[in-house]
Amino acid sequence: MAIKTGKQYIDSLRDGRRLHIDGKVVSDVTAYKPLQGIIGTIASLHDDQHDPAYRDVLTYVDHAVALRALGKTEAAARAQGMVEHCRENDLQVTHALIDPQSDRSTLDAPSQAVQVVERRADGVVVSGCRMLSTLAPVANECYVGPYYPRQPGEEKFVLAFVVPMNAPGLSILARESFHRGEDTFDRPLSSRFDEGDAILMFDRVVVPHDRMIIDGDLAAYNGMLAARPGYTPLQATIRSTMKLRFLAGVATAIARANGRDKLPRFQAAIGELIALVSVAEGIRAGAIAEGMRRAEAFARGEFKIEGDGISEPKAIGVCGGAAINFFFPYANTKAADVLRLAAGSGVLAMTGADYANPEVGPLMDKWLIGPGIDARRRLELMKLAWDMTGSEFGSRAGLYERLYSGDPEINAQRWFRSPITGECEQLVHELLKP
Amino acid sequence: MAIKTGKQYIDSLRDGRRLHIDGKVVSDVTAYKPLQGIIGTIASLHDDQHDPAYRDVLTYVDHAVALRALGKTEAAARAQGMVEHCRENDLQVTHALIDPQSDRSTLDAPSQAVQVVERRADGVVVSGCRMLSTLAPVANECYVGPYYPRQPGEEKFVLAFVVPMNAPGLSILARESFHRGEDTFDRPLSSRFDEGDAILMFDRVVVPHDRMIIDGDLAAYNGMLAARPGYTPLQATIRSTMKLRFLAGVATAIARANGRDKLPRFQAAIGELIALVSVAEGIRAGAIAEGMRRAEAFARGEFKIEGDGISEPKAIGVCGGAAINFFFPYANTKAADVLRLAAGSGVLAMTGADYANPEVGPLMDKWLIGPGIDARRRLELMKLAWDMTGSEFGSRAGLYERLYSGDPEINAQRWFRSPITGECEQLVHELLKP
Amino acid sequence: MAIKTGKQYIDSLRDGRRLHIDGKVVSDVTAYKPLQGIIGTIASLHDDQHDPAYRDVLTYVDHAVALRALGKTEAAARAQGMVEHCRENDLQVTHALIDPQSDRSTLDAPSQAVQVVERRADGVVVSGCRMLSTLAPVANECYVGPYYPRQPGEEKFVLAFVVPMNAPGLSILARESFHRGEDTFDRPLSSRFDEGDAILMFDRVVVPHDRMIIDGDLAAYNGMLAARPGYTPLQATIRSTMKLRFLAGVATAIARANGRDKLPRFQAAIGELIALVSVAEGIRAGAIAEGMRRAEAFARGEFKIEGDGISEPKAIGVCGGAAINFFFPYANTKAADVLRLAAGSGVLAMTGADYANPEVGPLMDKWLIGPGIDARRRLELMKLAWDMTGSEFGSRAGLYERLYSGDPEINAQRWFRSPITGECEQLVHELLKP
Amino acid sequence: MAIKTGKQYIDSLRDGRRLHIDGKVVSDVTAYKPLQGIIGTIASLHDDQHDPAYRDVLTYVDHAVALRALGKTEAAARAQGMVEHCRENDLQVTHALIDPQSDRSTLDAPSQAVQVVERRADGVVVSGCRMLSTLAPVANECYVGPYYPRQPGEEKFVLAFVVPMNAPGLSILARESFHRGEDTFDRPLSSRFDEGDAILMFDRVVVPHDRMIIDGDLAAYNGMLAARPGYTPLQATIRSTMKLRFLAGVATAIARANGRDKLPRFQAAIGELIALVSVAEGIRAGAIAEGMRRAEAFARGEFKIEGDGISEPKAIGVCGGAAINFFFPYANTKAADVLRLAAGSGVLAMTGADYANPEVGPLMDKWLIGPGIDARRRLELMKLAWDMTGSEFGSRAGLYERLYSGDPEINAQRWFRSPITGECEQLVHELLKP
């Protein structure tokens, strides 16, 4: 099938989904004002796919490869079917990987989690709740799959499937919109990029058999967590690196707008961010090299790689995943903080409409300028800094960066169980060998 | 004069001030919806002053004492006059202490700062800009005074004065409202406590002579920064301590609502906050003891105290000020972060109106509950957590705590110039004495 | 009895104790070279007690008060007896409060801990191990008592007693000396203040009945942990504050010696330490005020205080204890770090003997000087900086500051169980009250 | 020439050098006890080069390439000569890149720095001081070159040259030995790896013309700082990664020895280190890929690379250098700290000789054991942990990791001047484009 245009994407959202947002029931998301920013942004990405200037960068001709990660022929075939469905129809896909926060004192599946409630000829009936589905309000399909391992006895919760966002019985319970109609000058990010988050509520949703990838197979379910080539962390590394560049850029622009770029301490604070950009780009290069080696190993039927290809064999963690767990939350949190300090209280600013007021604008032009920058541009940068670090969009962006890959403590405990730990310990035993 | 009632306070705000906010010109602030929350909160504090249950706690009978800090008879008399004016009329006073961010590479007065432009028989005419005036939209008077020292040659910027918020020529250029009409369930803090911030623009404002406390007297201006008994840091210590208690309380309530209170790591994270509450209360007790000693010293005509009253004389920094500079920004930033991690992505939540929807509420009652807590209360806590850490109110609150006492680096450099530094160094010379 | 002279203290150490240190069995600690520094330092403190210039500061006339904290008449009487014994004989007392690190995955008493092995007419026979006894090599008596609570069923480990360091069966297993004969120029601290640490091994040590304060009484044992007026944290606060002053002083002196005192960033780094000194002194003032209120409450037969004496009743944590748990480890670790960065690689320096070499000294006088400082003094400061942060003495000092009050995580969990936690949470419920 | 044996290396050190260390003048370093550990370690690495098992890993056949980085034919030829001299003679080379700490308030060359004092037919005579020369006591040659840029007017300080360690007039002023004769059980690292640091004092040292690479050519001197393919950061990345592995391994081994490996918080703390190991290995892979691209660019006569080879051209920082500046100091400092907390006060331990004492050993076997570990091994691990974090060797290792690439603040300011900063800022301007 062909790649979609923006218009086709927009049309695809008018599918009768059941969206609850801002206290309203929205039946046509394309007509709901706060969502028009993000829908427009995604639509223009679709249009870019057709633009000769970007087509070769944004699209590719697929050479179908079988998904072998599941290690189960039938599950793999169904997974492959879903991948092809999404790819061939150029669909926007969200995911919902985490159980609701019913009781975070345990990783056991809570009774509120999505589970099998009936098996029928036309499919499996599931009920329960899953979070946190980013992009849900404006996506076409939703993938429900593993994130934390399940235990024996939890088979009815051992599910991986894909359903369309308009599946009967599926309620999309979205968080409040973070774009409330402010214009682009005042909210350059919120007004364009608020992708939404939602809790998905499955009230007897029927999942047809060809959409049910895993149903009760604990080994396949938990296996999916281990046997991954690292594409997800690679894209996350690229995304987080660009965000780090952007944060560093806003900090720089703000510092120039108030003269702090001339102070050694802000030069150093921003300079450290620039160095972290280079570290991030090194990680990305490493993640690409490693991902290619894993993909080749998969092609040979192996599920892991050993060594760096130069020295002796040793366990290799997914470097992009490690970076997403611990490097980017550190770097991007630091970057947002440098930006906050560079901007100071300047972010607590008036609106573009205030500047447009003929009584106010001239006073701002006289008194609210910076070195080599006029009042309007200065205000525009301050609004951007606020939208990056202080608006609800900005707060959520910071949280997103930190929690993107899940609870840091649980991730760290998982790394403790890596074979690398034993290798490190082995160095000690070798040193102490008599 | 008598203490005001809430109604009297509200009436006092209808004074013809010139407020620019949210792109609007607001002539009657009491009628402007986003401000009604904070006006109501302040009004009810006024009413509490009349409530027999609180009267003795909230009010006192003043025994007038002369302000000696200025060390200049006439300036002191004018300052005393302003204090009495505000006290006797039970006025809400804001302040504007900092120059606009025209060029933060220097502490010199920028040409955009408030300055004398004419001297007339009826007063001094000033023009220029000052920031950041918290409470400005709903205050009665504004104090403009020193924060960073001025240099010789900057005499026209060496000003301390008080003007009413409706002074002709004064424009209050407020930042956007952070309350946009959400109800109290969804924004329990924004809807009640958004006090506002503003940049004040003085366009040929006449300051009558009795309101002009300092005009060009560099020694008096800079002296005000040094000769303070510490009342301001004491109140800030008390405020920040209560905020720390509240942050710790929200973290605890959230942890109970999702079961994290049973995990040792959250117990430890919250427990550390509780210990910091105790440290803060120790600092407060120290600040009270120290403040009383300074007040007594002032009464004896001395401008500083030495030693702790027990051991040998030594320089005493204002402990509350030091805590406001470096302890509370540390403690409260940490507390907000513990709260963020305790709540996780749960703060990205729907609204009270969603719960009220008869299709959604029952599903939430079934699937979005916590240990011993129902869906409604759980949602209410999540909204509070968001309003504390993620809403624009919350972001601003975090920034406020960190920047309340100014740029941390400049404050630190000021502490380096304290006589304590030399005393510390002296310990080294004594140890190394042959 | 009279206060001791230095000579009397030194004589008291020749008591036949069994000290294992540096791979040697030392029968006369006063003749063991690495210990002579600390013994000399303590002896001179004893002599100072007789010096008219210091006598009134260092000694006092006791007005005996009964110890009520134990809440058991007989235990209290025995405790009181031990206090009087130590005070009247002017004894140096060490303590050993922690079980050996046999299994830190639990707080249960390990089978290696000191325990009752026999009860006899002349006393209780105990065996097992306790750590970490600071000052043990040069102390007169050792107090063994509670630190973490014991559980029912652990009664044989529920012990508080005092034994002399030469008790038969007691082996003092000291850590290596950190003074190895370097002279005072090269190790100004190690050579004078290395107080020693030891694990105490009790191999059928008989504790006479009047020295056995608690034997199996779980309530009394655990009660001692709760019912304390706060003298220990107060002295720890004072000690840590002086150390913070000293660290700040060394950082300042080093910065002057290499010109970094002129750089804004080192001014700010040191300035922040100076502010933390002021915070610490505020905490101390608070701890004194609070300790006096607790002592008065004890005198009234009450075991706790409520409120700050000004506003409504509320739970009061021991502020000095909280500071020792979380403020001083933060502040002093930061101070050591500022010192490290101020000194940089300059601490990796030659010795005083190198300077004394006639070939080397003149080259150093020419090339290894700083702004306004000669090569000898510069080297002396660098050796001090190293002894503070890099020598084994310095490393141990840093560890001491962080672990002085035990495992920070377990302390934090203990604070979580304070009534303050509930009070903080209550603020939330009040805010959300309809 | 052939690769050296250990014996040949040892013989090469008996060259009449002038070493001042520990207050002694050492004329034969191979006979000086504290240096025998490191000399033995290096000698055995030389022997490994001859061992068939390691030869192919440790040695290679060189295909000589000209050094083009200097951009000056003659300087490049001399540099190439020096490289060949060192390589062909299998020499150990130290470096001394930094001026003495005469006045760290400026980056200007101080009058104490190494400088030209005379030009003669046989070479250039230099005098002055350089630091900090790691390995100096046991190296064969010393390279003196640029680290921070020099300014016009400082030409006499603009020098890059290589001299043998026994050059007449060169005094090696070494810091104290950190190995003082403890045996390998008690100091498993100090006893083998204390490589030494020294300040080099040049008292009219003659540098022959063919050893003087740069003499006064400011462009070439400063150019060397910019035009580097990144081999140095690559080796530093590999070294720091292995150190991180080792630190994580010691932390793991210690945690197992005291049961903390069963506590979630230590699992998480160590697990985070393991993840950082994976990040480090990703950076290394990136640094290899990038280094190869730079080497290829050099071969084409270009001095920089652009883009990642995949997307559009953009500035590329040296990712290994960025990691050495900011990632490894962060990761390795954190690792040492995890190790400290895992070991706690257990590192304050007795010696192997104490254990060997027949009175003490059996008590330790009874009371100082851990889960599944005997007293001897437990002690051995504790000594290792101390040697890693608390001994002078360990303290210096921590400092080394942080200061290896120079003053972090100055490095950060240098990164601020990278073209990447402008690219980041450009993203902002693009976003805000109307």
C-alpha cells in the first residue's frame, strides 16, 4: 500500500473511537481544538513523506524479514502479520505496557490489569486497564505487550496483542490537554507537540486471533523482553540526543538574550551540555554498530552477541538501553536545569498579546530588551524557555525523559542481574589469585 | 486604625490601577476571574484576623520602635513613616528589588533600571523598570529598594521608595495567570494561591518626598543590605519549613495511595525529608534566638552581634539567611523530586469531570484504585501532586524556592566576603603554628 | 576524685590490655610509636584541664542527677553508677554499638554478636564480637550498648554494659595505624589525631553485675534508643561544625596559595561552605534550646517534648540528630570536595625533607611558589590538604563523617516512622477537606 | 629494533637520572624499594610482549605514516622522528603538559613555566618547571608539549620537545611513594601499580634541535590541541571503562561478602554501575568508529570530519574526549562511592599479619566471616576495597579520574566555544521561524 498523506491520516482518525478528555466525550478527535496542534504536526510529517525533498530520508522500501525474536513459529507469524499490517497501512501505533498503579509495592500483576475474561470462536475477550499510552488520542492502533516479566500463575495476564483504537469496549481515558488554546508565540511547543497520554480501559474487548500475538505463553512473553536487537533504544537515543541539542540550544539562546553567555559559569554550564551532546552522539554511533551486529546474529539464528568484535568474548549490554535508563535522564535533567538557571525569573513573562498592546509594546521595546536583541524576540525566547521547562508540556517532557524506560530503581536491579556483573566480579578474583 | 476585613481588602483593590495581564487591560482586578482565587484567599486571611479563634495568633498590638538600620535620621524617619502607614492601614505590600535582565553579565545598573528623571517640588519623578514583583496584581503598595549594592556613579539609581499600586504612570505588567478556571478538585493550589508576579514599569511616576526613603545616598542604600536583624529570613525559614512539611506530606499521601509506602526505598526517601523537616525546625529555633539577640543589640545601638553567647567572640552570619540561600533550595528541590518519583506517571491524569461522567466513573472505581483508597480520592491526590510539581503553578513554586533569595552564585560570592571566611582560615594558621 | 594530668592518663594506659595492631601484639600502648601522636594529643588535653587559662572552660563541678531514661529503677541505678565511675575517675571511654558485618541483609542479631554464654555468681560471661570501637587502643573503658533495636527472641544479645579495656578475655583488634612515622610537617593531622578504630572480641569476658546495665530487658534496651535528650547529637553537631569551619579554612588557604581565591567560581564554592557554617551554627543554637527543653521535661518526668514553645503542639524530632544524619554528611562531603578541587593535583607533592635538601629547596623557592606565598608554606598547606582529603587519615575522616550515625538508608527509614510523617500527611487531608 | 624484555626495561632505568623522592636522592631507581612494585609490573608487561600467548595482542608491525597534524613540514618531520625513536626503542614515555600552580587565576604562562633561556649551536637551553608527570620515576623519555593554548607574546613558552629522563639539569621531584612496604595482601594495588607523579625541574637543560618539535611557532603549538584524531581519548576511554568494570566488580564482591547483595538498594546501586559499563562500551565503539573516520580524513589531508556518515553534515566533537571530560569522572566517582557504601566501616580493618597471629586468626575465623565467605578472604576483599578508595593510592586514583583531562570548568568553557553550540542554537531559530 502507499504511504499516507496528511489528509488521509486525519481522515483515519474519524473512526468512532471513544475518547474521554478534559471532562468531555470527544467523538471526532480531529474537530477537538486542543488536539489540532498535534494532529497538524503529525499530518505534516505524513505530507513530508510525499515531498521530494524529504521522501528519500523519511521512507524506505521494505525487504521483509521474519521476526524471530519470539522463538515460537506461530507467535512470530502473528507478530509479523501485525508489523506488516501497520507498515503497509502507514498506521500510527501507540503502546500500553504497564499495569495500573494499583499497588506499586510489588511487581505482581494486579487484579486491575488487562486479562482474559472469555475465549470465544471469534477471539479472546479481555478486560482491565493498561497505562500509559502516549499518543493514544491520535493513534490508529494500540500494541499491548510485556514490559516487566510475569510470573507462573499469572497466565491470564500474559498477553501481547494489537487492537485498533476504535475497538468496541475500549475507552481511551486521556489526561488533560496541555494545550489550551494559547497561540504559537506563547506556547511554541505545547501548541504543536502535545501528543497526549491515556489510560486504556478494556471493557470486554474482543481481540481476534490473528491480532493476539501471545496468549498465556510465559516463555515467549518474558523472552520478548530479552531478545531484542535494540532498535527501540536506538530510536530513543536519537530522540533524546536531539532533545539534548535543543535544550542546549535554548539555554544558549536565552543566555545570549540576557548577557549570561559572557559569564564563565554559564559558558561552563552550557559547555558541559555540548560535551554531553558529543557523548550522546558517541553512544548513538556505538548503538548503531551494536544493533547491526545483533541483527546479523539474529539472521544467523543467534539471540545474543559477545564481545566488541575486537578483544575477547564478553557479555554485551544494549548500550542504547543503558543510556536511555541512566545517561539521558541524567543529561537531559541537567540540561533543563541549566536552562532554568540561565533564564532565571525571566520566564515568568507576559504574553505576545501584551506586547501587541500599543500601550505596553513601546514600554517593552524601551525597557525589556537584552544585548543585541529586541523586546519581541526576547519575549519569544522566554516563552519558549517556559514551554520547555515550566508549562505543563515542559513538566511532562521532563518527567517523560526520566520515566521513559520505567522505574529507574527496578531497571537498575535488572542490570544487576546481567552477566556483566559476574564478569566484573571475576576481575577481582583474578587480581587476588595467588 | 483597625485591621481590615476581607471585604475592605477587596474594596481597596478597586483603585484604578493599570494592570496588564493575559493580553488584557484589567481595570477592576476583583472582577477578573483568574485572580479571584488569590483575592479570596487573602480576603479570608483578613477575615481570620477578626475571628476570635485566630485573632490573638494573627494580630498584635504594636509598641512602636524606631528603625535605626538606616543610620541616617531623616531616612529612618521616612522609613518609619512608611512602616506605620502600611501597618496602620493594614496594607498588602509587594516589592520590586531587581533590575530588569538587560545584561546579566554585570551587576551594574542598566540604563533600563528605575532612575530619577526629574526633581520637582511635589516629589521625585522616576522612570524605568523593576522586577519581579510578586503579589503585585493584588497588593496595595509597592516597595522599591536595594537588593544588590550600587556603585559610586550610579546615584540616580540609588533609590528606595514606596508607591501605591495605582500611582499615575505605573504599569503593572503581570505574567500570565496560572489559574485558568480549572476547579478546585483539579487544581487545589493554582485555584487558590496563584499570587501573581509582575514587572513594574514606571513612566514618569512622581514619588512624593515623604515616600522617598533614600535618594542618592549610596551609604544608606548599601547599608540597608548589611544592617538587618534577620526578620525576613526568619519568615522565609518558617514559610519554607511549612512548605517542606507539605511536600513531605503529599509524597507520603501519594505513596500510600499507590503502595510505595511499603517499599524501603520510598520509606527512606520520605524519611530523609522528615529528617530535613527537623533540621529546618532546628534552624528556625536558632534563627529566633539569633534574631532576638540582634534586636537587643540594635536596641543598644549596635549593628552586629558576636559569638553564640557561650564561647569566644566570633562572626555570626544570619543563619536563616544562609538557610534560605542554600539549605531550603536543596531540601525543597529534593522534596519535590521525591514527590515526583513517588507519583511517577500517575500525575498525568484525567479530570474530576471525567470521573463524574457516568460512563467513566464506574470504570475508574473498578480499575483505578489503590491500597485502601478509592478512585476519587486517588485522583484528587494525583491532581494535587501535579499541581505541586507539574502545573505552571508548581513549576513556578519550584523556581521560587530556588531563586527566592536571588542568584545562588552571587549570594555564595557574597558569603565568601564574610568575616567568617577569615576566621576559618585562621584555624589553619593556628594548626600550622610551629 | 580529681581531674587527671596528662601523665596520669598515660600511666593509666599501661594496664596490660591485649592490643593487636599492625600485625603486632602491643602490651604497652604508650611505647608503641604510631600511637604516641594521639596519646600525646589526649594527654595535653588533660593537662589543659589544669591550666588556669582553660580550666573553667574544660571542667565543671557536677551536680549529680539521676539518669531516668531507662525507666527501670535498677538499670538506671547501675547506669548512674557507671557514669559516676567514669566521671569521677576522669576516664576515656570508647563504645562498641554495632554487630559485626556478618550479614547486612538483615538487622537481626547475627550469631557472631556479643551474647551471654554463662551466668555466674560474679557476673555474666559474654562472648562474641562488636564494632566499631573508635579510640579503643587508647581508651580506659568500653561501653557496649544498643544502636539498632533488638527483636523478641534475641534476649541473649540484649546487653548494655561497661568493661575496662584490660578485661581478661577482651582482645582489641585494631585497624592499621594511619600514622607511620611521617613528621608533623608532612602529616599535620595523622601525626596527632589518629585515634584508632577497633573490633572488640569478647572471649568469655566476665561482666560484673554492677557493670551490667541491661541484661535481656528488651523494653529498656530499645527504650534507650528513643528516650534521649540529644546530648550526643549536640556534641556531634558542634564537632561537625568545627570540622566544616576547618575544611572551609583549608580550602580558603589553599585557594589563596594558588590564586584561585580570585576566581568567581572558587569564591562561590567556598562562599557556599561559609553559608553552610552559618546554617550549622543555627542548628547548634536550635539543638541547645531544644536540649534544654528536653532536659527540663525529663526533670518533670516526661520523656518527650511537643511543639516549639510558640505555636501549637506538634512532634519534635531531635534536630541535632537529623543534622548529623543528613545535613553534616552533605555539608562536610561537599566541603572536602571543594577543597579537593581548589588544590587540584597540587596535593600530589614531595615531602618536607625534599625541601630541606639543598639541591631541591632553592629550585622550589624559585619555581614552586604562589601569589604572596613562599615554597615552604605552600608545600605545608598542600600536605595539610592531602592529610585532610587524601591520606588514609583523611579518607577515614570522610567516611567517619558519613557513617558516624550509622547507615543513612536505615536512619532514613527510621525517620519515616516518626510521628512527624503523619503530621505532614495530615496537612494534605486538611487542604483537601471539602 | 626489537621489543624489550622486562630485564632490558629494568636495565634501561639505570641511566643516572636525578630522582628526588621521599626525602631521598635515588640514583638507581631499580634498587629503591617502594618503586619495585611498579617496575616489576611494567617489566612483566614487557615480558608478556614476548609470550606467545599475548604477543599478537600486545605488539604490531608498524606501517609508518607521517604525522600531518602539525601542518608544518619541519615540525612534523621532527615529531615523526621522535615517534619513531620511542617506538623503535620500545621506550616508556611520560609527559608534562601543565604549568606549575603559580597563579591559577589566569591561564597565562607564569614566569615559573619552562621557557627558552638560551639558543646554542647544539640545541635550545630551557629552564623552569612543568607538572604533573605521571610515571616519571620509571619512564625513559619525557614529552613536554601543549595542553592549554598560549597567547601571542608568550613565544618563549611555546615549546614542544622530548628529552630523556637523565638529561643533565633535569631534576625529577617526585611525590611521596604510596607504597611503603605493605605486602600484597594488605595493599593489592599500591604494591603493584603506584606509578608515581613528579614535577619536572629543568635547570638549563639542553634540548638538541632534532628533539625540539615546536619552538615559538604559536600556530603549530595551539594547532596541536585542535587537530587530533582522538587516539588519546580512545585509550583513556578504554582504561576508564576497565576501571569502571573493576570498581563495579569490587563493589559486587564486597556486597556478597557482607550480604548486601541481597538488599534491593545495593542491587540497584551496583546495577546502575553495570548499566554505565554498557554506556561506556557504547562510547568506546563510537570512539573507534569516529577515530577511524578521522584517520581516513587525515589521510585525505583534511583536519576534521563532518556528520555521522548517515544524516546531514554537522560538527562532530571528539566523543571519547567528551566522555573523558564529563562522563567518566561522573561514572567512576559514583562507582567509588557505591563501593564505599557497600563496604561501610568494614574497610577499617586489621592486616594479614594480624590474621596470621595464632591468637587472632581463630577468633576471626569464628566471628569475622560473611555469608559463604571465610575470614581470610573477607579481610582480603576489605583490604582491596580500602586500597581502591581509602589508601593514598586509592585517593590519588579518584583524583586522577577527575582531573585526568584537566580542570573540568575550563574544559567546559572550551566546549562552549565548539561549533556544536551554534548548531544547537540554530535549532531554536528554526523552530521560531515564522
